[in-house]
Amino acid sequence: MKNFARFLIYSLIVWNIGWSLTVQAQEVKYDTTHRPAKYKELVEQFKAELTAKKPIVFLGNSITAGTNWAKLLNLDNSINRGISGDITFGVLERLQEVIDRKPSKVFILIGINDISRNIPDALILRNYKTMISRIRRESPKTKIYFYTLLPVNASFEKYKNHYGKDEHILYLNEEIKNLKAKRVKIIDLYPAFLDADHKLRADLTKDGLHLIPAGYEVWKQLLEKGKYLK
């Protein structure tokens, strides 16, 4: 009987250790230090770029980088600060270049790549707030506009790390809307790009993540309708 009890205790210990190791292996890991391959090169280009005083800045990742804002919106003083693959930590690292230009307005869309890399929502939200506080402190006359994140469409099967995480997009979008309490203007992109199945409209994207010109036209109409560029 004693031997059986010992065996049972031993078996439970081994099972518990195995279970603990399995849980640890399943823990989601993330890297906040990742920077796109051309990150440093583009940041240096941005620093060297001559622009008009009090420019309008469009800040973000590849979705922001994917169009010519000056041409799309007929804004000669607009500058594009989108870097493909960037995350909120990358934006914070290069934010000083934007602040130093004392922009009249800055439009920010960032976070979907953080989600794809499993960076916790709380850290993403913290970084949003840090962006706002830094701009407020160092360029107080700059008007800050935050976009809600766009939906994605998994049917394209190209950016699998971005798919299946809609709950994170929805959560962050609700938190972004709460940023208006910090005197930030919120532009809710998300509903304008949804289809009936709550996915990114297939007619506005080429891969379930990035937009085609028709998508940027929808974006343009939202900006014009809301008179955000006045």
C-alpha cells in the first residue's frame, strides 16, 4: 500500500512538472525591439528631408506608407511618415523627428503589427498614451488625430500572423475612442472598411491587410466629410 501511495505521489509530481512545462511552452512570447529592415535608412531620410513649416504628418506603418497623401488629399505641406512593418515601439523611437518639425497636425495609425507580433494590448495602449503625452509636451500647438485600426480579411491567406486576432483589434479600437478624453480627435476608420461578415472589404484590399487605391478613396472621403483637414 505504501509503495502504491509513493507511486501515486511520484506520478502526480511528474504529471505536474509536465503540465507546467507545457503551459510555459504555450506562453505567447513577443519582441518589442523588432525594427523593419529599412527602418534606420528611412529614419535618416526623414531627418534629412526638407519640408514646409508646420507640416501635416501622417504617421504609421505600411498602411500609411501605401499612398501619396499630398497627392491624394491635395495637401502640399503633408509628409508621409509611414514605415512598412513598424510597431508602436518603433514609432516612439522615431517620434522626435516628427515633434521637432512642430507639425500643425499629426494623424496616427499604428498597432496592427504589434498585434501580429503578440505584443500585449496593454503595452500598445501605453505606447499610444506616451505618443500623445510627448507630442503634447514638446509641440503643444500640434493637433493630434488617432485612427481606429482597420479590420483584416483572413480569406486572402497571406498575412496569417495578422488574422484570427479580431478581439485585440476591437479592444484597442474601444480604447482608442477613449483617448478623446486627452483632447485627441478620433477618426473611426474601422466601420467604413467592414463587409457584412465583419472583415476588411475585399474590394478595398489586395491581400487582406493593405489597401488598394479604392481603399484610400474611402479614407479620403472620411477625412473630407469630417472636415479634419480644415
